[in-house]
Amino acid sequence: MKFGIILTSGSPLEAAELAAEAERAGWDGVFTWDGIAVGSMDTYDPWVTMAAMAMTTSRVRLGAIVTPPSRRRPWKLARETASLDVLSGGRLVLPVGLGAPDDSGFGNVGEATERRERAERLDETLAILAGLWSGDPFAYSGHHFRFGKMTFRPTPVQRPRVPVWVVGAWPSERSMGPAARWDGLLPHALPGHEWGPPLLARMRDWIAERRSLDGFDICVEGVTVDDPQAAGAAVAPWVEAGATWWIESDWERGTVMRLRDRIAAGPPSA
């Protein structure tokens, strides 16, 4: 079991400082988030933020939970992710999903908001990323994107690619399917389905019927207390249900001061 924390507030400079503190405190991953304009909250570019975090750390995994590829050009995302993987020495993970349309960076600026189109763009983008990350000449022709052969160098440090975690909403097979084809699951439950360890175990079994779980990550978000033993007890049912990552994500109280306190207390005791 690995433990990460999302930095839900703070500038890139503060994120760099918090990431270094988290690494010293024994956390396995430090994550930011990807938004354009969500209400009046301070919002920073995730790639700039993660670059700053990469420069102050040497061990922890880095990523943005979550990136919505439907509003990003796939070739630009390929360049950003490859560059950051090189900068970090092969520590990037790419968590992806459809995104939240309440972000003004969707409909307000003309990006696709219809769920089906965002899902199609997500699928095409992941195929393009894998092709461009290969470092071989690659061309693509899809419904939303098409281009002639081009070669992207350097390749990411990680081979065969940067790990991709995909949001999957139970019980939609259309939503769960992409997660089974990539490297990890960010599980969610659709309305009418009670979220908890029993449902996570069903999702794990569904994935296991379709692929090996060897090297596959199942990442659960939540909030625990500052006491590592008590936090470990709270996380234990999720571990038993198949989670491989617990990601601390306090969106309500996630001030920089509160994040610093939670980081210093250390991750849950496995």
C-alpha cells in the first residue's frame, strides 16, 4: 500500500515546499489538481506546479488528480508529460478523467461539455499519447484528431510509458473499460450505488476478470486523522478491498497550514 496527498491549495512555490516536506515525512506521492477557473479559488497551472515539485523532491510520485484530456491538445499533453517525466527522473503518473464541467474552462470557453464527446476525446488522446511517447514515427486518424507521422523525442524515462490512471464509475462498463486497458483505476460510484470497501472489492474483481492486477493500481481518495495508527485502522478495510494507493484529499479544510500539519503527521500506518 502506498500513500499520497493532494495539495488542494497553495502556490507553485508553496507546493514545492510542501512536496519536499511530504517526502521527508515518508509519503509516497504528492499530487496537485488540474483546473482553469473554478469559482473564485486560486488556481495554478498543474504542469508548472509539478515542475516546481519535481525540483525539490527525488522519490515521491507526482501527478495531477485529475487531468481532463478532452480540453487539451494531445500532442501538447504528450510533450508536457514527457518533459516532466524526464525532469522528475521517471516519477510522473497521469491520472485522467472527463473533468468537471462546472470549471469555466469547459463550456464557458467553448470546450466540449457533452459526456459522450469528452469520453471519445479521452480515448483518442490516450491512444495518441502512447504512440507519441514511443519515440517512433507515429500518425493518427480518429474522429476528433488526425495528423501525419511525427516523432517525439525524448521519450519519457518510464517504459513502456508514463503510467495512466483512469477514472472509472461503477457500474458503467463504458466508464470502467478504459481503466482496465491502462495502468490504474480512480474509482467512483454512480448515484444509487453506495460507496465503500464492498463496492471497491466488486470493482477490483471486475477488473481482475479482464486483466492481470499485477502492477495495476487502484487509488482511493479520502480523509484521515493526523494519528498514523488511527489513520491506518481507517484505511485497512480499503486495503483489504484491493486499494493499492490511499490518497489524502481534504478539499474542505485544505489550507496550506492544514496541509503542512497533515503532511508532518505522516501517512497512515499500514
